[in-house]
Amino acid sequence: MKADSSPSSPVSRRTFIQTTGAMTALGSTLAHSAKSDSPPRRPSLIRDENRESGARDWQLTRVRLDERAGFRASNIEGYCSKQSVSAGESIDIMVSSNPAEDFVIEIFRTGYYGGRGARLMKTLGPFKGETQPTPKPTRGDRLLHECKWKPAVTLTIPDSWPSGVYLGRLTTLKDKTGFGYWQSYVVFIVRDNRPADICFQCSDNTWQAYNKWPSNYSVYTHKKGNQGPWADVSFDRPYAKYAQIYENPQSIGSGEWLCFEFPFAYWLEQHGYDVSYCSNSDMVDPDYARPGRFKAFLSVGHDEYWDIRQYNNVVKLRDTGTNVMFFSGNSVCWVTPLSDSTDGRPKRIMFRGGPYGGEHTYAVSREKDNGPFPHRGPDEGYLMGSRNVDPVNGGGDWTCARPNHWIFEGTGMKKGESVPGMIGWEYHGDPPKDIKGLEIVAEGTALQGGVNPQQWTSTIYPGPKKNFVFNASTIWWAQGLSSPPGHMLPWSHWSRPHGPDDRIQQITHNLLARAMG
């Protein structure tokens, strides 16, 4: 279904009524039907939800990896049958414990909740524990690891559960000592279909690209190399411990949500913003990403892997008036086709299909060094305002270049003033010179490995409908907004962000206020 023919689109409704005769009884009936089918906005939904009592105990307490330098925690682990689910739909939760131990599942919605960071929504079980099989690789040398575990439970999402990122905490009832227990998470997103001020896109394609479960299998670990199109990865497997820049036990089962994205969501909900959450995979659907639905679309954290349909839908949002903001780094780097699981569930397998970048230098060099690729994407700089560069990783300070710009109102920042450690560990640079009205609002030098300099740029440019596109040029922007329970500050390339900073908070308020109109 094309977005511009959606019955919830005001433009398509007007066009329909004009071409069929708005004064006829039939036209009147159809117009009324289209309006009644459109979900209500419910602008106070998130404010009302955060008046509920938060949970004191929702984090992981006891976790153990199978190997000291490993990633898997097989004492208790699981995954969900879908990346996202709507209220009224069902989702399967698959769980394995080794050795087999009975367990419970507690479902938490992450948010602000008076500073506690999550709310207990439901407790499931106890369930009889079972050790489920580790899959053997399939698809030849593509080495797909796809679990086919039996579900522990099928959960139907109540209508009262608002959109958000939900964690299922898996806890064994005991361990072999008889005195302890083991824990990990599963993660899923509850999406909705209502209009909202803000669409918060979770970067779960990237979580999965780096997921090494069960034992060092990701798109980066193929024997042919770590930058080619050779490996398939499946969402039908647990999230192992986050494998990149730092040791974070809270990441076992939760992807990169608590590492790089949750501080932004916590801050948004603390301030009562009207926000709806989605998976990368939801954005391939033009009806979900229909023009006019959101005032702002946010890319947050490490948002490297984009299906080309997702890219096209975000371009359409920009071109029809949605404000687009990249509070992220290394974003829109790889074309990432999403395909069905072997049992036919949509958007459950992905691979690195090829670089975005069109015929720009970095894309051409990646094709030469790691191709041939079956897919190539357009130059991401013409969407984001800045591009992926080589090297794309390192650490540095976020330095103001244009203090009189409206994004800096109320910050008191002067030209050359920096927010320490806010650039990392990946960023953007090399902005296209022919985007009309593009401004570099912050810029500087990051150091890869502490020694190799690379230039980064934070940009903003006007859209065609009095909207704008902002690029913060860092994975770590969320670290400057809040440091909630369950979060752990990162560090990489001998550099680290300091945590909440009132200048980053004010810049973000300014951007959102302008987007909200």
C-alpha cells in the first residue's frame, strides 16, 4: 500500500474528495469513514503512562558468561519471534536454560517512571526449564545460525500497553548451589499506528549485525573478511553480550538498547514528549512511515544498517515535511536487505548487501576492497547532511562552530567551546557542498585509536516544507541527555563522554521545539 494513498493521510483524503465530488452523499460518507478509521493522536499518552509506579528491581543482577572472554550466557537465554508487535497481536518468547532450570519471565516497559527507568507490566510463569539446541550453520558458507526453539509462552499484547521498548527478564528459580539464580533479557518493541509528535526508531538492525551468538558469528566474523556481503544473520537467536567497545553485562539479551539509545528515551519521557517507538524493520512499511503521521523522525545511537525501503521511506518523510534528526553515528552506512525466516516470518534474516554512498569516494573504495556487492545505495549525505567517512571511528569533543544559530539558543555556547568526549565512537563528515542552505553547526577532529586524526561535521539543512534535517554526528548524543538506571557510560578510542550535559539537553529541546512548531 502506498503511503500517499493511506486513508489517514490528509493530502490523499483531500485529493480523493476533490476528484469524486465532495458534495455528493457518497463523497461525504467516504470522507467520514476515512476520518473515523484514523487512530486518535493521544498526545498525553506518554505523560500519563509515566505517572504509573516504576519498578525498583528490573535490571540484571546475576549473569554469567559461558567463557570469561565470551559472549553467550546459556544458563538462561531467549529471543522473541518478532522485532516489534502491536497491541492485540501475539509474540512468542523462546527460552533455553542449560542446565535445565525452571524460570519466570517479567515483562518491563522501559521509560522514565519517576526516575526508576522501567515499569513491571506482567509476570509470566513459572515455566519448566529446557535446554534447547544450538543450531548448526546453514546456507553453506553464509553460516546462518537460525534457532527453531519451542516457545515458552505466547504473549498477546494488551490494548493498554503503550508503544515502547520492552524487556523480558528471564530468571531461573535457582542455580546449582540452591541459593542463587541466573538472569538475562529478551527485548521487543511495541509499536502503534497513531499519529505522534516523534517517531523514535530503534537501531535493532545494527544490534543484530554485531550480535555474536552463539560463539563469534556475526556479519563481521566471516572467514572471507569482516566488510563483505558473505554472512547471513538471523533475528531468531538470543542477543549475546554486546561485543564491541566495552563490557556491559546489562546488554545480555537486550541488544544495544541500554547502551546507546535508552538514555534518549528516558529523557524524552521524563519531559513528557509525545513519542512512538519502532524497529528498523517497521520503517520499510510505507503505511507505518506514512507522510504526515509524525512531526519528527529520530535515528538514535548506532544506526548503521538500513534496508533500502527504509531509506526511501525516510526520504519521503523529509520531502513531505517531517523533520528528520540523526542523533546517531555511522548511520545509513550499509544497504541491508531484510528477508523472511525459513518458516516464512517476514524481515527476520539480514546481510550486508553493499554500501550506501552512490559513487562517492568511500563507497567506491569499499566496493573495490570488499566487493562485489549485490546492492548499492544512494549517497547518504544527501539525506543526512554528512556522510560516513574513513576512518569512521574515534573519539573527540563536540565543538560549537556557529553559536548564533537557533539550535544554540539558551546554551550560552561560544564558538570553539566544546562538550568533552561527546564525539564517539563513530561519527559523520564530508558534507555535500551542493545542499542548498546546509550549515555546519559543529565540527572538529576525532582521533582514531587516540592517534589518527579525522574530521567530523554536525550539520543542519532546510527541507522543502519548512522542515529541517539535523545530524549530530555521534553515536553518543544520548549520553549527554541522561544516565538512567540500567545504563553504563561507554568509552572507546581512549575517549569517553561525561554523561548528562545541560548544553546537549538544551540543543535537543530547541530542535524538538522547532520540529513541534
